[in-house]
Amino acid sequence: MNVNLQYAERVYNVLLWLYPVRFRVRFAPEMTQLFRDCCHDALEKGEAAILAAFLVAALRDLLVSIVRERRSDLMGPLNIDHPIVGIIDRMLIPSIVTVNLAVLGPVLTLLIRGGVMMPADQFMRTSGFFSVAIGSLAVVTSLVMTKLRPTVRLWVKLSA
């Protein structure tokens, strides 16, 4: 085999690792064989331009296909085991606490006090108390929901 073809095939095999595992396990051997056969066909025609054109087209198609498969793998059906759901679960608690500290504490303080003017230090203490109280409830609720999710899935499966 030509040294340039060996190099091209090694590069192609390395690029195949960019595919999701399930795709790579299923299709990589056939893709490698097809690549090898097409390279040999181009070489048999004896023109370096044909081989170069094939390599450029194969690389372009490979990169487009990798992006499509990765997007499909990431944006597949959203179920409880999907990675995005895990990210949302991890971001839920900090976002609730942040919104709580920034908005709910001061708003509740204003609502409860009925717009009565109070000193800034008292306003800060009161809104801080409300923020911590509601934030703690939100954190506990989120943790309970996260822990109960597998149990709820089991109930749904058993009742079906």
C-alpha cells in the first residue's frame, strides 16, 4: 500500500473516533473498508488529482456526518437518563437559590411590610431571612424530587 494511503487511512480512522460510540461500533469497519476501496480505485486510475479530490470530499462528508451524529446523539429523545436532564438537575438548585436571593426575599419583605419605609439594615435582614427560608425549602424540595424520581419511574412501570 502506498505510504500516503496508509497515512490517509490512519487519519480517517482517527477521525472516526469523533463519532458517538454506538455509531462507531456499528459502522466504523464498513466505513474504513469503503474508504480503503475508494482510495485504491482512485489510485488505479493513476491520477493524483482524482485521489486528492476524493480525499477532500471524504473529509468533508465525514465531518458533516460526525456533526449530524453528535447532534442526534445529544438531542435524541429526552428521557430521564439523557445527559441534558442531569445538567438541568444539577443547575436547578443553584438557580433557585440565586433567584431567591436576588428577587423573592426583597419582594416578600415589601409585600409583608406593605410599603412601609424601614431602615436599610432592617430591610436587608428581613429580606435575607425570607431568602434563606424560601431557598432552604426550594433546596429540600429539589433534593426530594431528585431522589424520588427513580421511585416514581418504578411506580409508572408497575402500574402499566
